[in-house]
Amino acid sequence: MKMGIKDIIVWRIIPGLAVAIAAAAGFFLSHEFPFAFIFATVVPLSNGVLPPSVVGHGKMRGTPEVPSDLMPLPRPKDELFLDLPGGGKLPQQGIGMCCRATATDDVLVYRTVLWYLLLGGRHIDGAHVYWNHAAIGRGISEAIRRGVPREEIFVTTKIFPTHFGFESTKENVQNYLRELGLGYIDMVLLHWPQNFPLLSSPCQKEGKSRSECRRETWRALSNLREEGLIKNAGVSNFSLKHIKELEGFGAPIANNQISFHPFEPDHVMETVKYCQSNGITVTAYSPLGLTSITICSGMRDKDRAHANNLLRELSSKYGKNVSQIMLRWAVQTGCAVIPGTGNPDHMKENLSVYEFYLRDEDMDAINQLKHVAEGFTHVDVRQLE
């Protein structure tokens, strides 16, 4: 019998899609950390690149091989640090290992970490959900073999809300240590105040509230700090209300990592100032603006920033590119910055932010860019429970 278009859709296409969706769902749910697998798949696809989960690792173009005879270069001259409540120091310039296609390929992640450490960088920012701990660990191990002292390297990672809870946190941090191949982790952060929709944690499954789960996780990190397995505990994407519920509860809050750049609204600067006045360091992720495609315009925040007249004028004035001006602004605001790149030339440019200083009047002018922030992507965590 000849089938019409409607019949084909009903009897062929829809069942086929249903089977495909069911198979994909079954695969993801059987994965150790389904959300991380999805994250590592979606990020390359959003950049028009097939993910390593499809084509395999080492197939992606990007970070060049590191010469076998390249030895560690000196650390940046006039390097700056933030004092942590536990007595350690956080390098103000770091590298973020998230949210770009090359951060999902194990081969390129290894090269990125090795390049960065050999070029003099010392602050590496990762997370469980980025699904690249093992490759980061191999890069660190090779850098140490070539002469970079472990005690100079500051490694941050984050526990995702799907693993919040006392026992779950302790178990997961032990896994992070094994994956990274480290005897201790310099800092572990709570990645977000709460889970995304449809996701839950072992703590929530016990009937506890999101607030209780954050405190249980913090109690576990405090214990791990006492045991010497982590040096510092902190938070990420936390609003003032989330921070205040943990203050005085266990370990001191060493850091709050938030989206921060000149085009952020006033409430973000309020969070920065509160943290800094209460002994909590701040790390700026996406210090150049979010690099993902914005839904509204199809234009990336970074492209918007590079088109800004003031930043272009300052770029010409100081002989630095716009990215360096933005990074230096954040550093002079008292924050650490973790721009992400797999390009060794860009790593050198980012590490050079210690080499110049923005005048007060130029800092003031950049501070006013928050008033021309229309169209920029903002992460507003104040509404999270």
C-alpha cells in the first residue's frame, strides 16, 4: 500500500525518533555522570565541532604539540596574588578549563595545561562537570617532571550540585584526587547553589532542603580541609544570601567564583565588594564576557566588548589588546581572572597583564561600562533558592 506523507511521519519518522531518543536517554542515564557527558558533548556542538565522544580524542584541531625539549620559563615578573584565609596565596592570573571545544578533548587539554605551566602560569581552574580531570592531571604531572614545583601550582575544582551531601562530597573529592593524580587539591568549590531542573542530589533524595544540602556539603569540605586533602574551600555562583548562610559554619569561605567583567550590572559589583570586605577572595570567570552565542543577537559578548569605543581607545593608549585591558581592569579591582584558551600565544598575552597598570581615571571610565551593558549575557543567581 502506498503511504502518504502523514503516514510516513506517523508510522516511520516518529517511531524512529522515539527509539533514538530512548536509546540516547538510556545511554546518558547509564553513564557515571550523565550531565557531565551531555555538557562535554554540547559544548563542541555549539561551536560547530563534532565532540570527542563521537570522533574520539585527539582528532580536534587546536592547541599545538608541546616541544619535548621545552623547559619551564620563569614565572611572570611582578606576579600578583590574593591572600586566602587559610594562609595560602591565589595567583591572580589563571586559566579556565571550561566551555570551549578544545577543553573537551583530552589530548588538547593535556597540551593546554602543559603549555600554560611551562610558560609560567600556575593557577588552573577546573570542575568535575567539565569531565577533563584526568587530562588536566596528566598535564600537571608532565610539567612537574619537567621541573615545575607542585607547591607552586594552584589547582581549583568544583563539586556539582548533583553530588551535594556529606558522604557524597567526601567520596567525590577522593575520586577527584585519583583522577587528577594529586595528593591534595588547593581549592574545592560548590559549583552552583542548587541543581538544574530535573536533577537532584543524594542529599535531596534524603528529603533535605537545598540550603541543608549546601551546609552538608560545606561540612564535608571543612572535614576534608582538616584532613589535609584540600587546602581551601569556596563557592561559585553564590549570591549574598547563599554566602551568608555558610559564614561561620565550618571552614572559612576562601573564594567566590562568579561571572565578572566591566559590563556586569551593579548587583555583581556589590557581591564583589561584600566578599572582599569579608575576607573572601573573588575569581572572575568569563572576564571577557560569556563566549557562547547569545540568543538575542547571535553576537558573542567578547565581540561586543572588542567593538566598544572606550576599550578600543584604551587598547591604543596602553599598547595592549582589548582582552588585556579587560583582564587588567579585573585584576586591579582585586579579582583573580581565569580566561580560557588553548592557544599558547594567548596564554602569553594573558600572563602579561602583570606588566602594566591602568590609571585611576581609566579604571573609573571602565567602571561606567555597566551602563551600556544592553545585549550582554548576565548570570543572575539571586533568584536561586
